[in-house]
Amino acid sequence: MSPSNGGGRIHMPRLLIVDDEKSLCQMLEIAFRKGGFSVETVSSGALAQRKMNSQHYDVVVSDIRMPDLTGIELLEYAKKIGQPAAFILITAVPTMSTAIEALNLGAYRYVIKTDKLVEELKFEVGRALEDLALREENARLRRELLRVFAAHNIIGQSKPMTSILEMVRTIAPTTSTVMITGESGTGKELIARAIHEASGRRDKAFVSINCGAFPETLLESELFGYFKGAFTGADSNKKGIIESANTGTLFLDEIGETSLSMQVKLLRVLQERMVRPLGGNVDVAVDVRLIASTNRDLRKMVEAKEFRDDFYYRISVIPVHVPPLRERAADLEPLARHFLRKFALQMGKGLRDFEPQALSAILAYSWPGNVRELENSIERAVAVSGEQEPLVRLESLPEAVTAPSIVATKTESLSEDGLDFERRMAEVEKAYLLRALKAAQGVRTRAAELLHITYRSFRHYAKKHGV
């Protein structure tokens, strides 16, 4: 038993001992003071209540049977006032019902008074401090993750995002390879950065490369680096991205776009922790944590022999799936408001909220482009809004978002002044065209089928409305 059991706790652990047997209190006080504890003892439950009203304790050791209050009643009182101490109850007359009641109420341990009581209490108090330190560290990590998530626009209160937060908290301290899957625009790189910033490598480099943005030969030189003369145009030495990420985190975005030969080379790096620049004959040791991402189904690619199975299993040690925004309805409004605050501040606009029709349109839209589309749409809405306007108007949002709202109002009541029939019908036609195209993922022949019109008619309407 030692204060160091507290897993980095910097204050002297505070212990309150409650027992009407004064000789036992004295014996325990001596034993724990020698162990580096700050110890206070009281001989009744009422005195213990007074202490807990004004002091914070890490651990409370209390007898169950006392003249005024029982240890169970004292435990209930501590819970009521929010005293965070771990409670260890001791008794010379154990009963099964009392033990069960104590543990159900949240007692940390139930210890029987024997001639080995001091040794048992030292052990249990030490364990209680370790558990307390672990809970405090987990709470600190969760707060830090929430800060990191907010900094990277990872906002969400839906069950899927809560699960991802917990997963990131769990896996960040490890060095295991992570595979992040999800549709384009869901924020896979943001999750990767959150893992990095919550890890022990947070002060080292986070190096990212989109594997689909380079032809194979150029990707190889970017990843592995090269020496002067290694190929035509290599007029100087260049360190590769993998080596640049040494001791940090390497993020390979869209890894499903790599060729089979490139997968072999990357697998060697992961297995041997070595990289050889092009044109070189000496391997360079590297210590990188790999996080990869893809919007493709790698399992199907493995079955189709388009992706190596050994490489797939090597990079999929810890899978993290980021669901599309349409499956995270609870996150839409918090994300929209977050982006509104962000861009209003950046552009110096006085916007505070969305008008009801605008918010309804945002919540009704399916957001096929996911968080990226939502962010861009809110940025556009803020940019086109007046500097003194307090609310984002429906008209400020992109047509793809507002089209369903226009359709929903096609049978609006006539005012005394009437309405522009042709303009309104044109808006309805255009809205349905846009909705059909979205549902058909941009395939015009399919969109025409959904509207029960010929492809020729669809082309006519699309040209008419500039779709």
C-alpha cells in the first residue's frame, strides 16, 4: 500500500476511519500514516457526517454497527451529498444480507474483522485508489477527446457517434493498426486525427496521404522517398512520407485504391518496420502507427482478388465504421448549429440561428455528401446572408436542400394577392427533377423512370430548368 498506487495522483491520499472502537481507530491510523496517508478518525456516524460535509476523502473505512448510525446509513448519506470517496465497510458480525445490501448501495468492499484486518485493509484501500485514479484518467481522456472532437468538427450525440467516441478513447493509447470505413464525407480523416491526438504520439507528426490521388509510380516515391538519380527527374534526395511519420502516425486515406504490388510493399513495412527509399540499398527503421481508411468494401475486393487478403487482415486489426449522416439524425441539428457558429464568427456575421423553415429543410434532407456537404451548405448560407440578419433563411440554403421544402408547399393557401402560378409550378417541376436525380444518384435514365416520364422528356425539363 502506497500513495503511488493512485496512478499519478499528486496529493496525499485522504482517508477517513469511522469506528466506535477507539483502539481500532488508533491502530489503523498508525498503520496508514506510515503508508503515507493523511488520516482522520472519528468514533461515530454523526461525526463522520460533519467531516464529509466539509472535506473530500479518497477512501472512507467505516464500521457497519455503531450506536448512532450504521455504516450502511453513512454510505447512503455520502451518496446523497455527492461525497466521491470509495467506501469500505468492516464488521465483526458478518451477514449475507448486510453484505449484499452494502454492495448494492455502492460500497467498494465488505471486509470482515479478523486478526489480519490491517493487511486486508491496506490491500483494499490500495486497490480503491488505483480504481479511483483509473476513473479520473478515463474522465480526463473523455474530456480531452470531446475537446479534440469539437476542434475537428466531430460533433454528435447519436448512439453511433457515442460508440465511436468510446472506441477512440479505448484504442488511442495503443499502437494497433486501425481501419476506418465509411462513405465519402463522413469525416474518416477527422477520426484518425482524433485517435492521434488522444494517443501518446500526440506531440509527434501526423502525416496523411490520399492513396487514390497518385499514380502508382508517383505514390511509391511519395511513400518511400528516393535518392538522387533513382529515376528520371530525381535530381535530389527526398525523404518519404513513411519516414517523415517516424515516431508519429501515418494516415493512408482511400487505401482501397492501392495496387496489389503496392500492398505487398506496404505489408513489408508493417511487418518489418523498415523502409527502403527508391535507389537505395539500405533499409531505414521506422516506428509509425498506421491508420487507414476507405469508402470501399475491402472484403468484397478480397473475394474478387482485387485486394490482398494478408494485407487486409494486417491493416484491419481494429475496425472503426463511421455511419453516414442519414443514419445519425440526432447529430444533424447540433452539427448544423456548430457550423453556423463557426462560419458566422469567421465572416463577422450576426447570425444566431436558423429560421424554422430552414432548419426543417436541413433536417428533412438526406445529405448524400454527408458532413462535408452539410458544412459546405452552411458555409454558403452564411456567406450569402446579410451581415445584420439574425437568422439563416431558407433561400440561403442550396437548391438541393430546399427543393423538398418547395415541393411540400406546392398546395399553399392563396393570399388576397394570389400567387405567380407559372413560377410556382416551375419551382415544383425543378424540385422533383432534383429529388429524382438525388434518388437515382445522378443517373438520368433512372431519374426519368422514377418520374414516370421518358428520358427525352426528362432531358427537356432538365434543359428548361437548368438542371
